[in-house]
Amino acid sequence: MATITQLSQLDLNATYSYADYLTWQLEETVELIRGKIMLMSPAPNVRHQVISRNLLLAIGNYLHKKSCQVFNAPFDVSLYDRRKSILADREIYSVVQPDLCVICDREKLTTLGCSGAPDWIIEILSPGNTKKEMRLKYALYQENGVTEYWLVYPYEQAVYQFVLNPDSNLYQLAAMYAGDDIAKPYLFPELHIDLADVFAE
């Protein structure tokens, strides 16, 4: 079997597994959502990177010497139905690279990334990925049991905070932050994130 080094060697309409994904040697960064190849947006712009860095610093400083850890992209997160036991790579059909994610269960960490749902995921939107993040990943994170999900809007300087309802297993909009608000994660209420600092140029 030929080594996959170019997207043109793949059928974008086919369904692939995480095992397939692990064999590819592509220059482009891709994600798998329910077995379908999703092209990542072009390299993040400076604004996106500044916001990601500022969030990483705030969260990382808070979690220092705590059991939970924060990771930033590129970092593979393979997802499977949380009601099932850990599956073989060939039975996993979703692997994503969130901008930031917090993982508290160290058993989910592998040499390749995270196997299973992180506790908290943050996606920073850009013009090229808005639909994917808002629809596809929202549904994927919800059904896989990601407890907290933040959508960050760089140009509106806003954060939408979604928290999984344990009774319905559906996301509820817990808060909308904007401007110079202080954002407080549901999972870490003592962590106060000043959005004025996050969105500072």
C-alpha cells in the first residue's frame, strides 16, 4: 500500500478511521469528524494566536501544580462514544485538534495526545472555521461528553460558554462574556479570566 503523503491520494467522500489517520504523512493539517476528512483553516492569524497564547497563560498559571493539564494545538484528541469502553483505533472515527483543551484524567493521555473527551475545550473562531466549530464540533463534543465548551469570537471580543447538562446530556448556554468581563469556567469557578487581557493586542 502506498504511503499517503498528499490529500489528492484520499477520497474526501470516503469514511476513514483514526487508524487510517495515523498512517498519513500529510503536509496539510486535517481533522476527522465522524470519519469524514475536514481540512483545517489556513495557519491562524496573529490575532488568533495572541488570544490562544493569552488564554493558555491564564489557564496554565492557574493549573500549575494541579492535577489537570492544559494543552494547545496542534494536539490530537480522539473521540468515541462515552457510553462505550475504549475502542481500538480502527473503531474511532473522530480526531480533532482543539485550540485549547484541559484534561483532568491523566489516563486519557497517550504518547499521541488524548484518547477520550477532555473536560474543557476552547475553540477560537476564524472566518474559515465558524460553521465547523459551531455545528459539527458542537454536536461532536456534546455527544462525547466534553463537560465545558467555549467558543471565542476574536473580532466581537466575546466568549460563549456552554456546559453539559448531566440530566439531558445536552449543552446549555451558561454565560456570554464580552469586552472587559471576567469569565469564570464552570469547572474552575475560582479561576477568573479577564477578557481585557485575553483580547489585548
